[in-house]
Amino acid sequence: MKPYKIVLVPREIFVPKLFLEAHSKTGGGYKHMNNGIERRRHPRIPIDWPVVLITSQGAIHGKTANISEGGSALILFSGTPEVGDEIAIIFKSPEDHEMYVPCEKIWSGSVVVNESVYSAIGVHFIEISSSDRKIIASMVGEYISFKF
């Protein structure tokens, strides 16, 4: 398997703003946290990959804010999928490996990046190939072992 380059987004600057704005708009707060303890099944890492969302209304371009084996937070450059819309994501790694992943929108909000406001969504992967899951798991493990 080819090694993958991890492109990091500074967590202390970017991720809290994304989640504060997105979760305040949904009224849900930090549903993945319980008294400061992570409740997600899969740890997420900050990463910056180009993505294309395939929706019933067409393609929406964006990039990842973070990713895990089970889902991702995305920043969208134009538009956002409708509630209940069947969507799929095409991720493109820096090594030009493409992953096609059907998913569902879990939350939506907005994020400010370089003084511009963009739509942001969180998605849960409905179906992901075992090889793509292994690639993501490997990257997450590498990031976590590097960080600690």
C-alpha cells in the first residue's frame, strides 16, 4: 500500500470555529461529547482534501475539515445538499487516490475561512469499501501516534 501524505488543518484555530458555528445553528451543541469525553466510535483527524458531493441537484465542490472511518466534516464552496437528499462523496487524496462513498448528512451550518462564509456539513458514511476504510484508519492511527 502506498503511503499517504496527511495535510493538516490547525485544530486550535479551525475546528472549534467550525463546530461552534455548525452546532449552534442546529441547536444540538456538542452531541459527540459527554462532559468533555469523546463519544464517537471512530476518532477524527483534521485533514484537507478536495471533495465533490454528488447530489440529485448536481455536483457540489468543497474540501474536508476532518475525517474518520465513519464520517467527515466538509466545507462546501457552493450550495448544500437538501435534507433527505441521497448523496455520495468523491474524496481525492494528495496521491490522486479517489474514494467514492455514499453517505448521509448529519448536521449543517456555516464556517468562516479567510473572512469568507461557507456552508459546512457533517456526514456519516453509509457504505465504504474495506480498502478505503483501511486507508483512513491507517492515516488516523499515524496522526494519533505522531501527535502523542
